[in-house]
Amino acid sequence: MRQVGSRRASLWYAGLVLLGGSSYGLVSPLIKLSIDHGFDVEDVTDGQYLAAVVVLWAIRLLLWAFARLRGGERGESGARGEREHGERERGDVAPPGGRAAATRAGWRDRRQLLLMTAIGACGAVTSFAYYKSLSVLPASLGIVLLFQFSWMVMGIDILVTRRVPAVEKWLGALCIAVGTVLAVGMIGQPVGSFPAWAVALGLLSALSYALTLYLSGFLSEETSPLTRSAITVTASTLVIFLLIPPRLLVDGALWHGLWFWAVLVSLFGQTLPMLLMLKAIPHTGGRMAGVLGSIELPVAVFASWLVLGEQVAWLRWGGVLLILAGIVVSEVQIGRPANKKFQL
């Protein structure tokens, strides 16, 4: 019975990662629509991060205020318990286990805060590097470079755990890589020569996204997903504002229609996927999240066909199916579940 419950929980968290990746897949069509309405990518990028910060912290503060109101209804005993809990958090009263336990808890909280900040910074670098590379590279090549994150996550996991993935993981990664090339329609297109810095930025976007997914697996469940998301997006916003100065705060674009696209893109590009993935990845692990996150491209292709009316050749649909097959193959055990450990 316990195994059945564990299996259901694993499927539940895997489903959350798939939903988060699917949400990311809607971002590209939405950004294209915002560009058609006269806004540039940099303003939409800044706007989506700003909107996500406002929305996540507003929800967090509303829930905090609601909890305080409910706490006041519990009477003096509840208030006394909250005061003691607050004193314990501030260090005025030692928690069970004494001062040593309080010190360990404090260091753990600081490490978690640094981890969330690092995840947010990596997410901002992903957006900046990807959009900057697209200023020179064709969109199809930019997507192919970004989707190198699927094997980069696996490489990071090998370096950290010193374990070689099972054969199905390699087969799944191969299917995803080939499917990506087909799904973006690169077959038969002239590639040409491009600046090395643009290609490097495309690969940097893949590496930073791989780090975002992998580091998320080390987040503690003691902090709520909402708080984790709010802190992470705040860090992302600060970094993205350094990389892309927020002109929208001074040129008035925000109040001339940009706010609508900023909120819409932030909903599917920051708020929802951040909540879903930071809830699920601590359970699934970063490596599995890297595979499941590949669902983004099939959703993007389907959304572009449905929303933008783009013509999608059968070869691209074949690539979509190959990516989906890679996700399934990667997560189905066809050999021995134990991986071999090696020494560096």
C-alpha cells in the first residue's frame, strides 16, 4: 500500500513539472503577439518579471494577513502560542534542542535563502542570454541551443552524484535532442555562419536553465512554495533589471498597454511555472525535471499552430512526437534500476 501511495505521489509531482514546462511553452507565442502589438522583447521581459514579483508578494501578504486574522479569533491561548513561536524564531526563546539547534536552523535558513537567490539569478541569466542570442541567431537555432539543457542537467547530475545514468536515460536524451532539431524545422534550412558570442550566449542560456532546474531539487520543503517562488522571482527581477535596464518605468510604456502583456506573460512564464516547479522538483529531483521540462517545445509548437496560425510541417510534428517519446522512454525502467558509481 505504501508503494502505491509513493507511486501516486511521484506521478503527481511529475505531472506538476509537466504542467510547469507546458506553461513555459505558451510564452513564445504570447511574446510574438506582444511584439505584433508594438512592444519590444526587452520591455516585455522586464515587465513579466516585475508583474510576477508584484503578484506573488501580493498573494503572500494577503495569505499572511488572513492567517493573522484567523489567529486573532482563536483567543488568548492562540495568541500566546504565536508570541512564543515568534520569540523562538527571533532567538529570544530557545527551541527544543537548545541554542545549538537554533544555530543549525539559522544556518539552514541562510543556505536556503542563498539557494533561492542563486536559482533566481540563473533564471534571469537564462532569459537574458536567450533573448540576446536571438538578436543575431535564427529562432530555430536559438531554441536548439537552449534545449541543450536536457543533456546538461544529466551531465551535472553525473558530476554531482558520480553515477552513470541507465541506458533508458541516454536513449531518452537522444530522442529529445533529435526531436528538438526536427520540431524547430531546422532540416533543410541554411544555417550559415554566426558570431561565436551569439552561439556562446545560446549555450549559456541552456546551462543556466539546467542549473535552475537542478538547484531547485535541493530546496527545503519547510518553506512554502509560494514563499520560495516570491523570493526566487525577486532575485530574478533584480538581476534582469541590471542586465536589461527597465525603461518601462520611465518611458510610460507600462501604462500604454504593456501592463496587460506583462501580466499575461508573467502568468505563464514566471508565476505558474515557478509555483509548480518549486513545489515538485524537490520531490522529483533536478535530473528528472530536466527531462520532463522538455515538454515546453511540443507545447510551443502546438500553441504557435493553434494561436498564431503558423504552418507546421509533418516533419516538425514528428519531432514533437519524438520529444514526447524521449520523455516517456527516459522515465521508464527498461534495465536494471541501479546505476553504476564511478570515481573521478
